[in-house]
Amino acid sequence: MKEKWIENAKTVSLVILVVLSFVLTGSLWYMTPAYEEKKDIYRPLHYIGDIKYNQKQVYQLTSPPFLLLHEAGNHYWVTAKDNSYNEWLKTLSEIKIRHYEKKKPNANDWKYLFQQATGIELFFFHDLPIDTISAFIHIDEPDLSFLKDLTKVSRIWLYSDPQTKQINIWFISDFRGEIVQATTDLSIFQFEKQFNLSEKTDLVTFEAIPANNKPPWDPANNNIPFSRIIYLPNQPINAKKYTYHLQEININDMKQFLFSVDNITPTELSNGELVYAYDGRTLTYNKQDNYMVYIGPMPENPDKEKSLVTDIIQINKFMSDHRGWTGNYLLEKVQRQGSANRYTFRLVHQDYPVFWATENHLSKQYLDTIQFQVEKQEKRYLRYMYTLPEKPTNVVERSLPDKKSLLSILTERKIPLDKVERIFPGYRASKKEKQVVLEPVWVVMTVDGKQHLIALP
């Protein structure tokens, strides 16, 4: 009888344990969040651009869009697609410069430079202030005083000097008609070796044309200010017209990098703009024109004195953190606005700079530029929310006019050559619904600050 009671007790205990296990299992299922809920909590980061555009050093952001190789009277145009372009940029960014002095070249100096010497010329978007130049080529602080009188630098030219067996560098100000010469620590052997390694057979050759029609290498022009030089090809340049489907940056993806919290409710303004604000940061999103303006604090950097170079270092780090460079952007210009510097970075795509075709570019933002306005404690970040994908949807063969045709077009448009600051190839970008078309053009910059985009008629 006692054994039977024990067996019954065991059975009851077993039933109770089984019931408890079901209850506990059900409780765990009920209290555990669904997979979708956990995925929302650990939201993955959606970077804005490709990592390959976001690993640049400062010299690569401030480099010239083009180089010119000069050899025995031939002038070769070098773009970013050429292997020698990046090799030259690295070499030039590492040189040390010394022994600065003012230079007053005569016709023989110019003749040697244009018709005989081996040299390389840095071709920038605009005449640039000295401190902007020093972000690409290292110039010691005490030596900046030798260059200050130039105000702006139009061209930088390095060439081999057979008499001194050195590589000289000229800082040329076409605006003031003045030159500062210095020497570099780059050996002639290294310079000429790298020059010979630059493949020139596939490069387009250009002709050097004095803007005032008075060649500085002509002895008759020895006593007048030297002319700006415009480089134009004697043959049409093969080019391509590209069509792309635009890619759009999601404002939520941008927001997750700019704010430390995700659940920010935007305020909608009467013009339809959305304003996100948190912890001293503000993000304004214009849905109609699809651009954004972010205002946030600059990082504290007590060990470094504020300068253009430190600004660019901080801009580059800020952009790299969210991979904000969505293409090959180069510093085009720096404008002083009160106590702030305004930095404009221009897109270089398929080897040529991109320029948006619109009359309202000053009041709106497009994909051809990304802008920063930097003050001591605050930065302003402006960008378009459309970007170009890697592959176009359509490619059409085109060409750019040769020297004769382009000079004729300039005459028709009443643009005197002596009022031209520089001419270089580029793209005119125009948007059609969700597509953008890049048409090859000659970009003509005039001394009054105007810009003309010229394609084949």
C-alpha cells in the first residue's frame, strides 16, 4: 500500500514538472521581442558613398584637376585617367622648397621654358590664394612672406635647370605679372625618370597661345608684362556624352550620421522644408529642390592653430566618417565671408570637372559641388541629395572643338581672348526628370569672374 502511494506521488510530481516547463517556455516566448524588433534596435549603418572616394589625403583633395607636361616645345594635357597623374601628385606634394627670390624672366627664359625645357605645370580651376596653394605643396610658414606679394598664384611650373643641375619651381601670378622662383629638393635624375615614365603617346597635345597675342618668348615683348597663356588643341578632342539615372541619398541615412539619436521629429516649414534639430545641431532638408544644409559644431582642437589646412583636414575627416564624398571632388576655391571660410569642392567625373547648367546656381545646391562654410566653432555643410552612379545608361561619341573653331566661337560671342583667364575641358550637367546628362564642353573662365560653357554647335 505504501509503495503504491509513493508511485502516485511520483506521477503527480512529474505532471507538475511538465506543466511548469510548458508555462516557463510560454513565458519566455511571450517576453522575448520579435526578430524584427531586435533588428530595428541594431539598425545597420548605411554609408552615403563608396569607400574608394573617402580615403583621400589632404593633398589629393587640393590637387589641380589637370597637369601639363612640357617637352621640347610640345605641351601634353594630363587628366585623372592617366596613370602618371596620381604619381606626379604624390611626388609634387612631398617636395621641399627653398631659396625663394623674385624673378624677372626675359624672352630667352620664356623661350627655354616653352620650347626647350622638360617641365610640368599645375593647372588649377582659378587663380588661388597662397594659403590654398600651401594645402597641396608644402611651404614653410616663414617662406610664405616671399609669396604674399603675388596675392594669387595662377600657375606653378617646375622645370630642370641645366646650369644649376636643379629642379626649379616658378610661382606665377598672371594677375600681377610677377614670378617668385625657388629651388626644390627633387633631383634631376628622379624628375626626368618620372617624366620619361609618363606615357605621352596617347596624350592630347595643346598649343600655347598668348592671351594678348604677344608671346613672352618674343624679344620684342621684353619690356611689357608677360601674357596669360591659353592652351588649346590643334585637333578636335574625342569626348563622350553620358546619361545617368540619378541615385538619391535617403535623408534618414544622412540623419543617422549627423545626430547621436534617431527619433528626432522634424518641424515642417511653410515652404515645405523639414528641419531636424538636436543638441546644437540642425539639419534642413529641402524636399522640392532635394538638397540639405547641416549646421553643427567644429571639433575642439586646442593643439593646432586654425588655418585653411586644419579646416580641410577636419572637413575630410567629417566626410570620411559617413563616406560623404560620393565621387572625385577637388577643392575649387576658398572664399572669405566675414569670419568664415567658404570651401567649394567640385566634382571631377570621367576625367573632367562637372558644371551644372542653371541660372540659379548661387541660390541652390546641385551635384557638381559640395560646400562647407567653416568658422571657429561651427561648420555649415551643403550638398545635393542626388548622386551619379558608377555606370551610365547611355554613351554617345562627341568631340570638343579645336583651336580654330573655339577661337571663332569666342569671337562670335564677343569674348575677347585677352579677357580670358583660362580654358579647359569639362561637362555641362542638365537634369531631365530622374536622369542627368553630361555633355562635353569647353569651360571658359573670364577675368571678370564669368563662366561660359561651349560645345560644338
